[in-house]
Amino acid sequence: MRKLRVKQCFSLLLIFTLIVMNFSPVSRTSVAAADNTETADKLFISEYIEGSSYNKAIEIYNGTGAEVDLGNYQLALYSNGAEDASKTLNLEGTLAQDEVYVLAHTNADESILEVADQTNTTVINFNGNDAIALQKNENNIDILGTVGDDSNYAKDMTIVRKPSINMSNTTYDVAEWTEHNHDYFENLGVHTIDENNPGDPGEPDPEDPNVSTIEEARQFDDGTTVSVEGTVTVNSAAISNGTQFTTYIQDVTGGINLFAYEQGELPELAKGDKVKIVGELATYNGLKEVVPTSIQVLESDQPLPEVQEVSLEDLQNEETAESLEGERVRVNGYLSSIPDSPAGGGYNVSFIDSDYNGTTLRIMENALDIAQVEEDAWYNVTGIVSQYNNYQVIPTEQADFEVAAEQPDPPSASGEYETTVEAVTDGDTIRIADPVLGETRVRFVNMDTPETYAAHNEDPARGEINQNQKYHGDAATSYINELIQSGDEIIVKLSDTPTDDYGRLLAEIIRKEDGMNINLEMVRQGYASTYFIAPFNDEVYPEYQHAVKQAKDRGLGIWNAENPLMELPFVFRANDDQKGFQRYVGNSDTKEYVVPDNWADVPVEKRVFFSSPEEAESYGYSPAEETADENLQVQLLGVNDLHGKIDQEYELDPDGDGTLAMYGRSDYLASAIKQRDQEHENALVVHSGDMIGGSSPVSGLLQDEPTVEIMEEIGFDVGTVGNHEFDEGTDELLRMVDGGEHPDGTPDYDGMDFPNLCANCVYKGSGDPILPPYYVEEVDGVEIGFVGVTTEETANIVMPEGIQDIEFTDPTAAVNDAVAELQSQGVESIVILAHIPAEQDGDGATGEAADLANNVDDAVDVILAAHNHQVVDSVVDNKLIVQASEYGKAFADIDLEIDRETGDIIQKEAEIVFVKQSDYQPDDKVAAILEKYQNQIGPILDEVIGYNATDLTGDYIVDGDHGLGNLLADGMKWSMDSDFAMMNGGGIRDDLLAGEVTWGDLYNIQPFGNTLMTVEVTGEDIYTILNEQISPEYGPDYSVSGLYYTWNPSLNQVVNVSFPDGTLIDREEVYTLTVNNFMATSEGPIKDLGQNPVTGPADIDATVDFVESLNSTADNPFEYASEGRITETDEEPGDPGGTPEVEIEPKHDFGIATVYTRDLLDIENGARVTIDIENGWSYRFVFLHKRQVDVLKEKEVTLVITNGLGSRTFDMTDYERRCLFAGVRNR
């Protein structure tokens, strides 16, 4: 909280208030509004900032005279003219007298954050047209802007409450504020007010304000303290919402509303009470009111003022209606319908006369029983003239509704009314300048645009849906603003039901200049869906539904397949409010209706809504029969690249919202798959390879037979083989498939109880497949063919000794051969289980799986990919390609629709389901299997395999090489017999203490179950790899074997790389480098530069074997320490002479070009570097982040940015900014 700057001055008003509060006589029927503390306990907003970007803040001031607990206070945001709060934020802590409380956007400028007491990104994310309210106990006590009005009142500016203002105001008054320029923050954190000097009380007026007539009081300005007397015309409890206080009083001169946000100690008032009121004048949505500070009941049971007979036409005249505000009147009109539900504690009922003059009857729930009011009748209604932007009448009791003696034919409210647009609220709501039926708000009928308000349901899982809804809602608002704008002449064509539950007009809007139907145009262009709620106009129905079908077929707006609206507006509202679906849905073609939850069964172009089955049947609709779907629905549940990690769990943030949670582990995977399986009648569980190999000890130490047992318990139906199934050769793979005991396996192992396929795994010479190429599963009379293939690279990435008898043929040819055989058998639904890689690329994919999709027979419908452990859900050449991460973290859920007559898949879609542990209970049977084998391998983990002389600690390289990293890297080099090896520091997870070395000790150091991989690189590549792994902040990462290197910490560059004997490596020579598969497949130079990869054993197996090979004993332990493999130097990389010219190719993106840091690290000092940012179709910029700029500055580079037509040159030695963002204009 921040201290207040106080300007002392004299205030008669404050002195008067103190005297009234302390000395006014209080009888049994006279109740003071509050004591000093309560009267003062109203904070107010003292400053508002709406600056550039996220520079947004609200300041709240406490001038109550006491410390205030903020626990009961909230800040509410009313976005885009919303009439209900879009978001609320609870304040925290306490606020001392004369201090301010600052709420700021989390990403605001540092000068704002320095004085912030609370930060937020939802409520403090307003725009200049969003109303903001300070609330106490959810009741508004101070308001910026006007609730329900999205006009700009403080756009791109700072406004500060004037020093003369010392109280809150529920009606925004621009005169109370001083405006400042954009990004003006100087006053934030302090506030100046005019305040009495306690030592100088002045000369207080000991008398009450003179009693005014109500007519006189209504002429005074808001904020004026008045004293009035009058007769209460409605029980306060009848029109209150239960926590607020409100009623009306009237004298012979006029009437006025009394209102307080809290009942507090204010008395309930009854009709006929004569009262004296002292309070402050205010205006709310046009209604003049007194906010009472004291109420004195002078008499009770007094006669009410005479009712004035007026017409609805009178209430259409603003001058006449204003003169009647707060007074009792009687009007005659026709009531056609009553809304299904109340809005804000009351019903808004349209009331019209024979000439279509109208008003809204505001019928409060506590005033009378609306069920006793009949629809379709003429009434004489007695009530009080009120206002909520438009004039309305409030009946106060049941007797106020009198059925008229004459009942002429009902008027039709539907008709055409000419007016002008006052403002556009959103894509389907506007305000009109001249009231129609007493209302200025218009909700477009027959259509529905996406919502723009801030979502109420903040479930993180709905984050993308909420953003998508608002994106399309904003697009609709933008488009309608192109069609109609403020001041445009329009025709309001009312529907048969003229108003909705909120009292808004329901109408089509016709642009007068050319007759364009704006409602229909919004549907035609794909900015709105159709939305027909009975009763509706049968004549316009076909035109709207034809328009929505055309827009959908053309992929316009919300129907665009590249960025479709994820939930139709009515679906979004049901899920956002968490009230579910309420309306029954009819099919206008079949004349059948479905229950609300089955709304999706009816196409949008045939969809109508009913409030109940009875209403649907009254329109000639009958319940839809529960018949089997004509087409067959099949579900595939797919897993890939489990790698025997049946006991592993992972802390992940798969949706990128910053929230980590635990995912995976086989007992949770089993539970998730079984749950989905049980929910679908026709589900099959499949896999696309690498289910074993590179496994956790609980599986790998037992020949992966525990993984097979768990797969069988899950219920796999079919799978293919990946490269890791061949880790121990063909014979061992076939044993795993067919059964047979292994010395290291489990007793009585009987193989896999589901087919394993491979169409392109064949014996050399004969070409016969080693496994079945395909498998046919019959589902409810329809046959589905599964074909299995694996990557041809398997021959190059597993140990060649084990696969000398087989070869891996072209998967495309193998698939096409299998497809031909399947089709000859009448199988048309074909799924490929392919252990080949895929990468997501927008809505499509790249990689071998995409190549397969483009080249195989079009009879193929689905490809389940694998191998590169990615998340893929894409379509290539009308073939669905799916891949579901790795290690049991996720699985694919694929829905297929198959035409029973043709047997072909006609619809397919997929979902990647991450296995979040908190969403499931672990499967008991799989958990028992897992526990059994964990207990079994306990003795293996305790096996002593060597002896260590000294404690070995360390992970990342900070002060040079360390013994533990050297040991691991040496083991990698030794295992793969390579020239060099590198081990990442993040893969070293524990220390190795002196003494016995057990298998479990080494596993704890390398628990990830990574696999060794050897790649071919040049000596120049070694320099690139080593430079990339140097962090400017922490230094080198990798431990190394087979080489030594020096590096310059000032330049963060490697100087020389040599063999252990000091001989420099040859930059042009090709060497073999061993790393783990994490390093080899992560983005960076190893992945980009490494050639001809060969896969080896698991890293833990390599380390165990290497430690055993050292033949250490307790008396002769092995000894590892720092050996100077990595040392610092002041030398700089050699200068080859001249000014080197370097061209850097940017990444393949669109508007902004970026480069790889590794490309910059290799640049020689003093080089002239050119980056060509031309992309052939649009103006482009280049962006270099701080580290990249620092690299170029350190290397004293001359940087040239070109687009082929022009260029800009930067001398990076003198470049002063932290980042570089530049474009080139064409010349």
C-alpha cells in the first residue's frame, strides 16, 4: 500500500455529516444509516491506467478514517458492454487509512510493478470501453464507465480522481476525473485529496439541510446531499434482491427511487410509510435516486398517492416519461408472452398497445406470483415508472394486474420500425437511437455469433476453447462494424416473439440504403451460425439454413477447417456456465427431436430448438427412435515407443500452460486405455512398434517379458515391430513373439497373445516375411485390415550381427502389395501400423510417414506412425497420420466411421490423450504385475560389479572435466568402439561414492534408460558441437572421451580440440562420435550434422559392462578424477587471414526470420555476415535475441540484412541495443 499526499482545506460538508451522525435524534422508527466506521467504509478508485501493451493498472484509495480489511472487496470487469461481470478479482490483505492499493497487469512496465500490491492478467486486462466496478460483498460501490455500454470512456489514457472528490460513485461522471496522456504513470502509488484539517473544524452548520420537495431534489446535481419527505409506494422487500435496499417514495410534486447497495441497518419500509430521507443524489442507467444516509419513519399506513392514467404512447415521449419517473401510473396494453426465466431477480415482459407503442414491465420475483399472470391478454397494469436506460413500469403487487374489460384482437408486435444505429455491442447485438416498444437493445434473431465476453469457466482444459471463441467473436464484431455503423439508418424487423428474457428486442436488421439483411449476411459469410428457437418464422427459415450450409461447405469464417470455431455459441455458453444443455433439438427434415445432450445428431442446417418435448410435439415433431447407426463406429486406441518403461512416470506440461503434473506409468496407462475401451462397443488396442528395447531394469533385466505380460493385460489386439524389437537379433524377436524360455527371462514365457506384423521384414534370399505382413479383424460383420511396416533405417541403427539373415525392404512397396491382397479378399478398411517417423507440420505432416501417405494406395485410410517420439495428428493425401509421444505418456484415440455397404472408412478423426495420473486410478492387475517384477529384480540391483577408489561427484562441467563424467563417457566410447564420446550433464543424476559399486548405484546415476547412438561427424563438426553446448552463463555441458579441448570463457568458444596425446584433430577428417539418443535426437548440431547413426545398448548396460571390464577389487579399486580434458585458455581461435564472408540461412518461417545460435557461434572474428530474409511473397523482418547479438558483438562482426532488392548494414562492434529487429525496404 502507498501513502497518500494530503492537501488540507476546509469542508463544510464533512462537518455537517459528522454533526448529523452524532447529534441527530434517533427514535424507535429513525435508524441512522451507519456509525462512523460503516459510513466511511467505502473505498473508491483513485486512478486508472490504460497504456500501451500490458501497461494497465487500477489504484484504490482508503479515506475512511480506519484500516480496512480487503477480504470483502472485489474488482469486477464488464467486458465489451456486458451487463454481468465477465471476471472478478478478490482483493487481498488490509489497507490502512490514507493509503492506496495498486492492482497491475503481471507484464506491465517495471515502473508500474514497483508500486503494485497485487498483479493479475484477467481483470487487469481491460480496454477503454470496459466498465470496471469496485465491489464490496459483490455489490458495486464505485464504477468506471457504464455497465452494459461498450462506448470508449478512457481509451489509451490515464485518468486520476480529482482532489475534490472524496467518495465513491456508482455512476461514472467524467467531471470527477483528470485526464492524462498515454503511458502516464507519475501519480501511481499516491493520491491527493482535499481533506479537513482536524485542528481547524471551521464553522459547522448545526441544522439539517432544508427539506426539499421531490421535484426540487430531482433538479439538483448528483452528489448533492438532500432531505426529502414522501410516502413509500412499494414494500422495499418486494423489489429488493435480498441484500440491497430499494423502494420508491412520492409526494405531491413527484417521485424518486431510494437505493443502497447494502441493506445494513436501514429499515425495511412498507407501502404507506411516510418517511424523511437524508441522502446523496445519484443516477444509475438514467434513473434518479437518493442513496440514503438516514431514514426516519414519520407515520405509517398513510394513503398512497393517486394513480395517474397514462398511455404507452406517453411513455415513448422522453419528456413526459421523465416527468413521471418514480410515480404511480396505470397503463393499458397487451401482454403476449412471459419469459421462461427471470433475469437479475425479475422478468422483463414486453407490453404493447394497438399502435405498437410499448414498454417493459419489470416484474420482480418477490413482488408477485408471475404464474398467475396469463399470457395473450389485455391488461390494465398499475406500477411505478422506472428506468434502466429505457423507461419501464414496475408492478408492485398481484392486484396491480387487472384483466381489461375489453379484449380486442391482439396487436402483432412484429413489424418494421425505422431508426438509426446508436452503437454496435458485438456480432449479434446493437443499440438503436430511438426506442421500439420502449427498448433500445436489439438481439439479432435467427442467428448466433461467438461470444466475446471473458469466459466464466476457467478450467485450464478450456483455455484454448475460450481463446478460440473470443477470436471468432471479435471477428464477427469487426465484420458487423463494416456492415453497419453508428448513425446508419436501419429497419428493425421484429420477430413474432418481440423480446427475449433480458427484455432485448428480437429482430432482423435491414440496412435501409440497399435493403441488405444484416442477420442473413452474417450467416452467409460464416461469421454466425443459424439459431432458430420456437416459435420462429417458417418463411425465412429455408433461406437462413441454405446460407449456413453454403458457408459451411465453403469453409468460411467459423467453418474454416484451418481454424474452425471449436464450440458453437450455444454449446460454449452451456459449457461455460456449466449448466449443460436445456433445449430439445428438432430436425426440420425428419420432424424428429432429440434430447438436449444429443444436439450434435442434428445437422446445423436442419436444427431448431424447443423448450420441452411438449413444445416440440406441438409443432408436429416426434421423439427420435433409438436405432443403431447405419454406419459402423470403430475406435482404435494406439500406443507407440513404450520402450519397456513400465515403471516410469514423468513430470510434464503437455499443454504448455505452465502447470506441471505427473504423467505415464503402465498401471495408469492401462487404466486410461481400459476406460476408453469400455466406453466404446467396438474398440481395438494397437501399437506401432518399439514397445520393448531400451527398457527400464524392471523389464529389460527380464528380457522385456514383464512388458509383454502388461501388454496382454491391457488387451492389445495387434501391433508391428520397431527397430528396438531387433536389439538382440531376429531369433530373440521371434522368441518374444512365439514364446520360449530365456536364461534371464521369466518362467514359462509363452510369447505374445496378439499378432505382430511386418510386411517389409523379410529373409534374405527367399524374400519371405519373418512375420505376417497383415492381419484382418472382423468388427460387427465388417473386416478391417492392419498392415505392419518398420523403417528401412533399422538395418543401420541396430547391431548388424543379430540381423544378418534378414533385410528391410521399401515400406511403400510392401504396403501396396499387402493392400492388393487385402482388397482381393474384399477388405476395404485398411490401417497401417508403421514404425516410421512423422513430424507435425501445421495441419499436415512431414517425414517418412508423410512420404508413405503420398505414395501408397489410396485404399489406405489411417497410418499410426512411431520412431521419433512425436505428437502428430494430421492428414496427408486424405490419410490420417497419428503418433502419440512416447514411454506410455500418451495414447491415440482414433474414431472411425465405416460404411457397412462398401466396407470402407468414410470418416476418421483422432485425439492424442495424455495419461495424467490425477485423472485415473491405477489398474489393480497391472499394478500387481509391476510390483511382482520390481520385487524380483531387487537382488539384481544390489549386485556388486566393481569398486571405486574415491567419491565421484558432478553433473554439468563447470570448472573443467570431472571424474564421474569421464567414467561415463569412457564407457560410452568403449562400448561402441568409437573415436570420441560425449555425455550430457543433465543425464548424470547421482553421485558415485567410494567403495562397492552396485548395479543399482549406476542405474541411479543413469536412470533414463537412454540408448547409445554413434554418428559420423567431421572434425569441423566437433568444433560446432562443442561450441553449441557452451552456455554463456554456466560454461560447458558435456563430459568427453577420446579428446581434449580448450575454450575461451570470454568468447564462449572452443580454441583447440586435440587427441589425448595433444595432436589436433583434423577438421576435414570423418570421425565416429557416441552420444545417448536424447542428445542425438534433440534439436541441435548433433541431430543436424550426424550421419549414418548406429544404435547400441542402453547407456546403463554400457556403463555396467565397462565398470566390470575394469576388473576392480576392494584392494585394487578403479580410480577416476579430473584429467584436464576440458581447460580454459585466454587464446582466441586462429584467424585464417583476410575478412571472411559468411552467409547465414534463416529458418523457414514467414513474417519474422530467425537464425540458429549455432550458426553464429562458428563465425570467425571480424567476419562480414549476410542474412537473406527474402521469402518470395511478403515483407519480412529478422530478429536476433540477446545471446545472438552478444555473440556478434564479441566477434566484431559486420552484419548485412538483405532481401535481394535492398540491404541494411550494422557494425555490431558499436551496436548498443540488447536485441536486433530489422527489416529491409525494397528499393
